[in-house]
Amino acid sequence: MSHQNTRSWSLLVGRSAARSVRLSSDAPAVQTMTTTAASDVETTLEQLIALRKAGAEIIRVTVPTMQDAIALEEVVQKFVGRGISCAKKGYTACPIVADIHFSPPVALEAAKYADAVRINPGNYINRDSPQNDAEEQEMHRNMLQKVGELIEVCKKNNVVIRIGVNHGSLAPRIIEKYGAGLEGMVYSALEFLEACRHFHFERKVVVSLKASDVKQMVFANRLLVKTLEQNGFYNKLHLGVTEAGAGEDGRLKSAIGIGALLADGIGDTIRVSLTEDPINEIVFGRLLLEHIKKLTPFTPKVYTERSPHFTYYAPPQIQEREVPPVLKEFRKGLVLTEYCGDNVTPDTLRSFGFTPDTTGIWQHAHNSVDLILCEVFSDMQTLPQEVRPYFLLKKDAQNYATLDGRVIATLVPLDIETTADVAALSISDAVQLFLIKENSTGLERSRHIANLLYTASPTKSVIFWQTKHQNLAGEALQAAMGVDYGVLLLDDFGNGVVAQGVNFHEAKRNAFAILQSLGLRRVQAEFVGCPGCGRTLFDLQSTFTKVKEATAHLRHLKIAVMGCIVNGPGEMGDADYGYVGAGPEKITLYKSGKVAKRNIPAASAIEELIQLIKDSGDWREA
């Protein structure tokens, strides 16, 4: 489902031609953000130059106060380097976005110097619910006044407005009227857009809906596009999974969320939000765009209506599919691998994630490979009895089976086009898993086949197997697996993936991280972490790493590490525990969304967090 045709026009961001970027879904721009406030002029300038040289096409700068807004003038002048040639500077300037949260006067000042102003409608104006019709009308007049004042300055200076809706900071009145879910996010943006249309400025507005939950982010944006089109809006969209965290988790969440929308033709700029050096956001963002370009189109010869189960505009109900009895706990998200060796040693079993207990009996766990597809295994009888249910031996060109034949995995021909083709498949009475083994980079053929399989037999497991991952490693592998596997699982087209290749251990970790990011399997504690900005007043990156190292084994918990109170309490609303910056080197700890300990010195806050978890009875030994 593509929206490219209805949004084919382009928008120029940049108050002058020398530092402008033309937004288009055909070539999305890569954004990032400095970790300093604008008032720290020299440090901000240093970061801007480094990020631009690394390939950032648009850069956001935190402007929380009037002091920062005034300082932005000097930052922009030095960054642009008026009168200094590009060759002498060593870079060309790019658009600067002033990041505003609470203050309309700060936005008015920043709009005099920035190329774009980012407004969060949840924090900007009219947060509380009106008590009567007169108050509602007064709030509407107030909104038009404040928006009109900003638009006047933006028109004068050729400045774009970005509406940035965060799931964690919706205005209470929006939540009361539309709820805190997808509709609340969409209508928070729509209301602001309607105000911009009142001043004939709507085409100069970029919209973004962000959430730390991947599904929330994807389905909110899909619903946004539909709603905007219904209301005659065709705005440029900025994409990102906010507070994605760090490492492979942050990258895979971003690859799934951003990748799903880009694959649908949605999105004109992207940001990979990582709790790391912002240069890393640019590097992975570019890798993600490169992989999206490789996706090959597929159009079946015969069109088949998509099952109503695949809802597109709202998260589907996860189908409970058939799996081997030993895997019932993990039926929502399976990880398989292919094994080409002729025997299995204890080291081999450990590589699959099996571990022996104190009696020497091998145990399958939450982070163990679920099924091993054996190509040439010579003697299954030599396997320990307890692991035999997890091994399937190749029987013929299309099928693998367990020793007792009670579980079968069937390779589905890629030339399946119609329901009649599916009917011709051998459907077994045994537990059967269908393997879609894709040999080209793409999503649509797998979607088409999975839809046909679901229509014919909705309870059969469907496993995605992408052979193009074989020789990939590092961030390239994360981008590929996040898109090729995560996007399909997001819409519940299947319930498992095959992890293999020359970097098997990386592929296995990525596979489990994908399942966890989509809520299909818990392998470790769930972490939410913001990327940090000028409002962060402690060492966020090292703190996030230390918190994760100390608590990752607490699989039953969701833990948030947030730089400040602007988005912190909201984005971690469903977290079990939260670690939030409250001031210079001061931390406030949360339990179940409520303050548990205030203004703790940052030096001892991690220990205090661990003690809070222990005192609450939620601690488990690793």
C-alpha cells in the first residue's frame, strides 16, 4: 500500500538556497540532534559541524529558554559562516531546527534565526480540558492567536514549522477526548494543522508522530496519512521511534518502525534516536535508507484481497498459531536456524542457546533457538533425548521433520500466486510450519504468500527465511533483519524467522531483539532510553549502559532511563521503573509511573534504583 502518488510534491526546508533541503519521499533526508542547548554556543557549533560532516542533512538544536533562543542567532551565523567559502569551512551548512517545548515567546524568537521550528502541541498551548463551551471557544481563540503570531514570523523569514507529537506528552484534553492511543496522537497533530490552514500555511508544516513503542509509532503514522488525506492535507512527514535506546535494540526498533513506513511510501525525513553519540544516528540512518532502496517490487499475476486480519491502520490481534508442544510458551515469536554439520557437540548446543542443568540435562530457554533445520545430519539418534524435539531433519526437497514425524516444516514454493496454488500444497495433520525462503530483497512477495497461507489455514505457523542476510554483519545486518523480518512480523504475517549466516551469533541476537521490540517474546528487561539533548544534565549514555548491565536479566520488567522531565514521565508511563533527570546531577526515580525517590545524587542513583527494585520485591538474581 503506497502513498507516494498523493504526496509527490516537494517542500524546501531552509530560509536560504545555500542551506536548504528539498523533502521528498523518493529521497528521505537524515536528521539528528545536538546534545547541547543553544546557549552553549561553541559546543553546539562544534557538534553541528561534526554532524554535518558526518552526513546529517537537517539538525535539531534544543532551545528550551529565551536565553537559548537569543543565542541561536550566534550559533546559526557561525555555522552558516557568512562570507566564508565552503572550501575554507570544510563543509556546507544545512537547515537548523529549533526544538521548542513549552514557550510560545521562545518559539517566536527562535523563528527569527532557525530554518524550522519544532512545536510539540501537547506542551505548547491549551493543555487542560475546557469546562464549558465558552471556555472551549476561548481556548480556540487563544490557539489561533498563538499559532498566528508564530506563522507571521515564519512567513517573514521563510521558516518551516514541524509539528512533533510525542505519545508520552499528549495534552490531557486530547487524551480526554480521543484517548491516549493512535487517535489521540493523530488528532493532536490535526488540530494544530487546522490552525495553520486558517492562516494558509499548512503546506509549510512537517508532521511527526513518535512513540517508544514500535507498533504505536507505525500504526499512528499510517492512520495519520489516511486522516490527513481525508481532510485534504498532504504534509511532509518526519519518522522516528523515540526513546529507542542504544545498541542493537535501538537500531532494530528504528529499522522496523521507520522501515515499515518507508516501505509503504510514507516518510520524507528520518531520525534514528539512539542513546549514543548522535553521529551514530546518521550512520545507521543512511544504512537503513540504503537497504530500503534494495527492496524489489512484486505484483502477483492475480490480485488477492488481503485478509481482514491484516488491518494496516491498527495493530492486528496476534494469531495463536500451532507450534510443537515444547514451544507453546514461545508460540508468538519463534527463532529457527539451519545447521549443516554432520554431528552435534555440546559446544554446538550451547551456540544454539541450550544450557545443561546441574544434572547434565540440556534445557531450552527464552533465548534458545527453537528449531534447528538439519541439512545433512547423519545420526539423529546420537542427540541427547531432551533436545531431539527441537531438531528437524530434511526429508526431501520441500520438507523437514522431527524423528517421530509429529512436526513438519515445509518450504513454500515462491511461485505461489493464488488460493488454488495454496490448496495444492500438502497440508499435514501434524504440527506444520510453513517456511517462506526468500532469495531476493523484498517484502511484498512474502506478504502475498503469507496472506494466501493465512486465508487457507490461519493457525499454521509461518516462518520467514531471508537468504540475502548470509554474509552481512554489524549495522548492515541489523538494518536488513529489522526491515526484512520485523516489518512482516509487525503486521502478524507470520510468527518466526530464521537466523543464520557467517555471523550467526549476531543474527540470533538480532532475531530475539526483533521479537522483543514487537512484544512477541521477552528475552531481557525492556529498556526505554532517550537520546539526550541540551536539557539532559547528567551523563545519559554511560548511565543507560550501566543500568542495562545491572538489570538486563530482569526479563519481567520494563525500565526507562530519561534525560529530563519534558518527555520522561510520559514516554515511560507504562514502565515498571524509571530513572529521570531532575536537575544538574540530580535524579528522580519512578515506580509504575509515580515518583518513588526525588532528587537523588546521580553518583548513587543506580544503586538506589536497584535497591528500589529489591524493596519492591521485583529483583531476581542473574
